[in-house]
Amino acid sequence: MSELSEQAGKALGDALGAEHAALWVYGLANAFIGETRVRDAVEDSVDQHERLRDTAEQAMREAGLTPTPAQPAYDVGGGVQNQSSAIELLITAEGDCEVGWRSVLDNTEDPGLRRTALDGLTTSAARATRWRLTLGRQPAVEHFPGQR
């Protein structure tokens, strides 16, 4: 990894912040998940977010930047009362990750970082689609993930 521009460093820090928040949200949501198949999907999602978090932290260190720290808690904007509201929160967290990784793609030319950002964007979009399908929401797929 070479030096990052100020914009690329900020975008990577924001994507890392979204990954930290997603991991926190998955921990919260897990308390409301009852179905085994959904719990397994949550576990798989956590593994993917941890991998992306670790990769982003390493990339920031290699570029001489201080990785964005995780917060002790995140504002979820309302209460989570059941599995459905927990999954709605997961969809929001995945959308935030999509935005973060899309911004990295838009702000760097570094091939390795672009691969990581594309991985982050596509896996977040796939997870968000899975959660929309779990809730029976249509359309389940966003046309342009990461655009808000």
C-alpha cells in the first residue's frame, strides 16, 4: 500500500467506522434473533465484517494513518424489540457500510485498496439483500448500492 490522498484516507477511515458500527449492531441484533438459520447468517456476517475491519485497519497503518477507533456504543435511532426490528437495523448498518466502501472506491486509485473496497461494497450489498429477503421486502436488491 502506498501513500493515500487525504480524501482516500478519510474515506477509508469512514468505511472502517461503518465496519465498527456494523459489528456493534450485529452484537445487539443477535440478542433478538431466534431462528437458527438467521443466527447462522448473523455469525457469517460478523466474520465478514471482522475481516473487512481488520483489512481496513491494516491499510490505514500501512499508509501511516491512525485507524478509526470503535466507539463504546452507537445510536440506533430507536428501540429494537424483536427479530424483525433487529433485521431492519442490520439493513441500515449494511447500507452504511455500502456508502463507506463506495466512497473509498471513488477516492483512490490504489489497486489493492480498490479490491478491498469493491469486496466491502459487494458483500455489504449481498448481506443487505439477504436481510431484505428474510423480511420478505421487495424489491430486495438496490440498483446502485452505496448511493444515498
